[in-house]
Amino acid sequence: MVRKVLVGIALLALAAAVALMAEPSPKSAMKAATAPAAVVVSTVPARVRDVPVLLSGIGAVEAFQTVQIRSRVDGTLNKVNFAEGQFVKKGDVLAIIDPRLYRAALDSAKAKLAQDKAQLASDEKDLSRSVQLSTQRFASQQTVDQLTAKVGIGRALVQADEAAIRTAETNLSYTTIAAPFDGRIGISAVHVGNIVRASDQSFIAELTQVDPISLVFTLPEARLPLIREAQKAGPVSVVALDHDAKKPVATGKLTVIDNKVDQTTGTIRLKAKFDNKNDALWPGQYAPVLVEADIRRNAVTVPSAAVQRGPNGLYVWVATPQGRAEMAAVEIGPSHEDETVIAKGVTEGDVVIVSNQYRLRPGIQIEQKTKPVAANDAAGRT
């Protein structure tokens, strides 16, 4: 009986030992519980493309031409043929000053010319007769000399009268003020009925040519060699951006590099010319610009969101063929259209991670998605 009891106890002990060995240890269970799940990321392969080298600057829009419409003669402003803000064409009559006094002056000058011409004709006939009589000794040489001088004076008076007529015609023409070029009229300072004078400091209106239009901007002097090399290769494209420097509003060509560097600011001034038929640019407007100084051929590029900054510099996360994340230190070049040139550290075809970088660490398992992950897409820049 005792023997049967001992055998039973031994069997129970063996069963308990087997059961204990079958259960996982606390450490194993904890390790299994804390094993990280694969991080879902969006990946993009690095690609090769031509990337323009863009230099950014800040400038201001200027009218291509600007003129202050002033009177060049004194008189009453009889008529104004424009409205403030109106677009006018070259040759359009903008204003008329009372012409009556200037027309009368022209008529007087013409009458004086007729008078002096008649007198000259008479003096020339007298001289001709005197010369004939002198050959027959019926007139003295003194008389001939006096009449010769009189004819010379008459001819000089005729020339003076002709000059006076030209002056009177010019002054009369100044009573009609025409637009010297196509442009837009500004706010007027003088109205019909006012007396205007050539010596007035104020002007009737200001006319600005806005198509084409100019943009003057500055770049660091260190960029001057690059700009000059670009000019040698052909026309240099300049893009004017909106006030937030995000959206292009007009594209033009570089026309002038200033002849000196501003030593105070270390910058160089440049001017670009833009077609402005849609009035995208306005004189006096602030405008960020991008200058296409070069094109980087066959450059390796990655999305700009892939480039991260760490304590040791710039890097990107690369997805390995084994499905893990690894850091790669990089050297970058210019950026364009949300892509950045990688000068060193990544080659064509390398798969870079563009989302959820803040959750990554070297060697972590990842799950790649071809489309961007919805949450925390741009997060993780350190």
C-alpha cells in the first residue's frame, strides 16, 4: 500500500515538472511582448535627372520707362483727355493748353517774315539797278556798297524771321501734350481750368510703361562669377515669385549686371526684363526672384523630405533589401521642385524613406509603402 502511494506521488511530481518545462519563462514572455512591430514607412527610389541651379534674390518691380507729364509753356489747361489709371497709347493726346496766344505769336512771326521778304526784294532790285548805273558811272561806288549792306541786313532779318516762326511753331505744338509711349496714367495732380507753367514743380500726371516691365534685384557678390558664366552660355532666365515666394508669377530674362558691387552690403544689383501683358507685376511691388544660373546634368536626387539633419550633419534613411532602415550620411546640392540633389552618400536606385523618420533607428524592421503614409509624413526632422 505504501509503495503504491509513493509511486503515485512520483508520477504527480513528474507531471508537474513536465508542465513547468512546457510554460515560457517570464523573461521569454516579456521579450516576446516588447518586440517592436515593423514601422510602416513610405519609400522612394533615388533617381537621376537634370536639375536647374537656382539663385534666390529679393528685388522690386520698376516701370520700364517713367515720365512726368508737364507743361512746357504757360497757359490755361483747356482739356484733359485721360482718366486716372487709364492705359494710353503712344501719340494719344493727353492734355491741351490754351493755344490762342501761341497761334497769334506764330501768325505775327509769319507776317514779319512777309514784310522783311518784301523789303529784301525791293532792296535787291535797288542794288541791281545801282550796279548797272555804276558801270556807266551814273552811280557812285558808295551807293552800291550801302545798298549791298542793306540787302545783307534784309537777308539776315529774313533768316531771323524764319527762326522766330520755328520757335512759335514749337511753342504752339507744346500746347498739345501727347503720350511719348504706351503706358498707364497715374493719379493726376492738375485739372481742367488750372493755370500751368513750365516752371511748375508739380506735374499734370505721371505715365509709366508697364509692358514690358523691369525688376531690379540683388544677389551676393559671391554669385557674380556664376551669373557671368551663365550669360556667356545664353540668355539667363529669371522667375518672379509672389509675395510669399511660393508661386511663380512671371518669367523674364536678365538684361543688366550693375557695374559695381555694393561694398556696404556685399551684393550686386541686377535687372531683368519681363513681358507683362497680364499685369502680373506692378511698379514698386516687392518681388522675390529665382535666377537660373546653371543646370546640374545627370544629378542623383531624392525628395527633400527625405533629407534629415542630425548632430553629425545631414543624412537620409535608406531601406535595405532585407527590409531594415539604415542611416546614410549625405552631402547635398541645390534643391528644385521639392527634390534635392545628393552629391555624395546615395546612388541611383537606392530606396530612401520619406515618412515616419522620427520612429526609426538603425536596423529596425520596416514595412514599405509605395504611397505616402497619412500620419506624420513630414515628421521626424531632428
